[in-house]
Amino acid sequence: MLGTLLSYELISSWDNLWLAYRFAAKGKRGTHTVAAFELQVADRLLALQHELRSKTYRPGAYCNFVIHEPKRRKISAAPFRDRVVHHALCNLIEPVFESRFIQNSYANRVGKGTHRAINRLQDWSRQYRYVLRCDVVQHFPSLDHALLYAKLERLIDDKDILWLASSIINSGDGVLANEYTPVFFPGDDLLSLCRPRGLPIGNLTSQFWSNVYLSDFDWFVKRELGCAAYLRYVDDFTLFADDKQKLWRWKTAIIDRLAQERLTIHEAETQVLPTRCGIPWLGFVVYPTHRLLKRRNAVNFTRKFEHLLDLYETRQISFAELDASVKGWVNHVHYADTWGLREHLFASHPLHPPRRNT
């Protein structure tokens, strides 16, 4: 068992905690919470090391806020010191599970990501006539703590590591309770409503554990269903085939198998479609011959760009901040056929010098 190679001492070692701090602070060193931690970084890391080794560590309270793009989601941000612990844990255990994930799972993995997932989807849309696209209902709010812990326990036999993992998992209990619609699965009773569930959206561990949670399902699709062209990004997944009836049968099998994981899919929206009709995927509509940006995404960025211009012209942000935001969007959408959109947008909104205060 690879889990025997892991050691709780390594997780709480100075070198690992320092590395975890660097990862957690990357790109955020200008924020107040990170700056405050950095001011006494050695003392804070030593205190954290003592809490971990004495097993007196307790996760802090989450800061919750709601975003509405691309869809409404409740984000739960852990205190910075807890984010250091998340990185410290993942630094050691992630490689154990990574080697067991399927190749075509693309979210939150080194060397994968959104654009490679889009490339793979388009490759298969050129090879197969039909696609079945599914997504899990209320994915992060639905993830069951007991089932997740059992999956971790299969590969990790160090009780102290499991204690730390359990502490982080349990800290999310109830955070997304209002985001979850109760579902009864075969064999459930009223007590099933009390099952701890939900992983805070925003935690590094939640993103990693989402892949751990669905890994068994991934292998079910690959091995038991025999789907050679299967792709998943978080809770969105697609199956390709040339046989339309086979995909409909697979849909039924998927519903039954996900019930074992206490998950459901949006059944009404899950249809078998010709690949030539275009596949909605990660903000794009992907065709065998080209890609388009979803109209909603174009509208959202237009509004955001106009707001950024107002902030720039009234000197509330610098040109560098405006430029960085625009470049980030352009780098994303240039993976689709958006030249005309970009040309129209930037021609319609020329930059002017910032207005002087009067």
C-alpha cells in the first residue's frame, strides 16, 4: 500500500510547512491576512507545527460570500493559516491518489486544466457521431463525508494523517447546508437527512477531494461501461460513441452508479446529441470544426469591461490593473473563434486618459 510511505511527521515538518506557506501565499502576498501572517511567519509556522504534532489543531471559521458568474455559488474561504495546512496535507497525499486517477480527468491537476479539456473534447467530437453530456446536481454540497473518508482510508493507513484529513472534512459540515436539496436514495430513512455532507467551495482540499470522490465512478465508466472516450472536469462529464442507443443505456447505468455515491445528475437536461450540433462545455460551445464563446460569457465580459473602464477613467484603478484583467480574459477566449467579438468590443470602447478630479 502506498499509504505506508506517508508519514504524519513529514506533513508537519518545517520544510513542508514552509513550502505550504509559499504555495498558499502565491499571488496573495498583498492581502491583509497574508501580510499579517508573513510579519511573524516563523513564529506562526512553529505554532502551527506544535498544534499539528500535539493534535490540538482546530480549523477556524469560514468567511462566506456569493458569486454569480458563471453561475450562483457560495464560496467559503478558510483562514490563511488553515490554507497553509491544506497545502501541507496535499503536498504529501496528492501524489498517492494522482497516480490512480484516469488520464482524462482535467480539473485541478498539474498539466491538465480547462483548455486541455476543451482540446480533448473537440478531438473526440471529430471522431464520434454522438455525445452524452452530464453534470452532477449540487456537486460540492452533496459530497458525503463518510463515503469520502472511506475512500481516503483505502489508500492512507496513517491514523494521524486520517485524523487531520477528517478535521478538515468535518470543518465543512453545514457550510453548504442551505445549498443542498435533500435526496433519498434506496435504503434511506429519515436519519439519512442528518448525514454530514458538503465540501466548502474554495478549499484546495475540496478541489482535490472532489477528484478522489469521483475516481471510482470514472473507472466504472472506463472499465465496466467500456467507454473509450470519457472526459470529466469537476462535475461535468461527457461520453462519446457512434451508437446512440448505447449512450442512452449508459445514461441509465450512470444514474444507478452515481446513486451509490449519493449523487444525482440533471436528468431532464441530459440528452444524447449529435456532436455536429455543438457541445456546451466550460463556457464555450465546441463543434468538430470550430468553437464559439457562450453568449452569456460575452455579455458578462462586456459589462465587466465597461465597469473597469469607468474605474480606470475615474482613477480608481491603474492602467496596469485594467490591462491585466483584459489580457486575462483575452488569453482565455482566444481558444475560441472570438476575433470578431474582440475587435468589435475594443473598437467600440476605446481607452481615454483618466478623468481629472475637479
